[in-house]
Amino acid sequence: MHLRIKATTMALATVGTLAVAAAPASADVNEGYVTGTGTWTDDWADEGPISEATHSYNNVVAAWQMMLYADGYFPQWAIDCGFGPTTTAATKRWQAAHGLVSDGIVGPETFAKAATKLSVYEGEGWFYYDGRGDRFAYFGRDADGKWDMSLGPDLEWQTLTYTEATFSICS
């Protein structure tokens, strides 16, 4: 009997450890960055929100605008790191076309749907968003799990932060 209790305890401990290890990445906008750990495929499913009302001027907004551009919903010249009426309207159209609630708020569900268009590019840590036709957005994830993106005329790389707009096109 005592042996069976020990075996059951060991089995439960092992299952509990596996359940913790298999949990998806967990992000908090208060961390200030788009981040992830483990597999990259679930990193964006807990990001946001960004909208006209919250976190409306930063590099994450620029990344979202670039994805909207890649999918044909937003003009490239309008990418400015600011979530204004044009970004809201484009977001609502994108959400409706992808079977989501069309509220203009980019939260976990919208980011998760967008992440389905990510693919590995030239090895681990490099990714591309596959838009319409020949439109792409390029992303990276560093060893600390922070995501960054290439943008602008010089294709500069900047960390996807919720607290700053550091791309040169945002000034």
C-alpha cells in the first residue's frame, strides 16, 4: 500500500511538471515588450492590447501597421507607430476578414490569428509574416525572448516595445 502511494505521488508530480512545462508563453503588456519563451508559435497569443485608447504610439503599433500593409489593408506610407482612425478602420476590416470580432482592438485573439501567418526565415530566431503577394514583414526573437522587427527605408531593426516609438519613420 505504501509503495502504491509513493508511485501515485511520483506520477502526479511528473504529470504536474509536464503540465507546467507545456503551458503556453505568458506575456504582460506591463513587461513593455513582445516576448516569449520556448516555442515561438504561441508567443503572440497573449500580447496586446493596442488600440486608439491604449498603448497607441509605439513599436508594437508599427509592427501591426506593417502586418496590415502586408495584407493589403493599410498604405505603407501611413506606417507611423500611431494607432489612429486609419489604423482602427484597417484593423476592423482585417478582423472581419479573418473571422474575428471587428472591434478595432488588437488583443490576444487578433495577435494569435496574425501569428498563423508567421514562418521561420533562414533559421531559428528569424521569421517573416507572409502577406498578400510579395509583401512581407521580417521579425526576430533574441535569446531573451524579445521580438524585434525590420522597418523603414534603412530596414532598421528595433525591439517591439509597448512604451516607445523608436523607428525613424515614427519621428
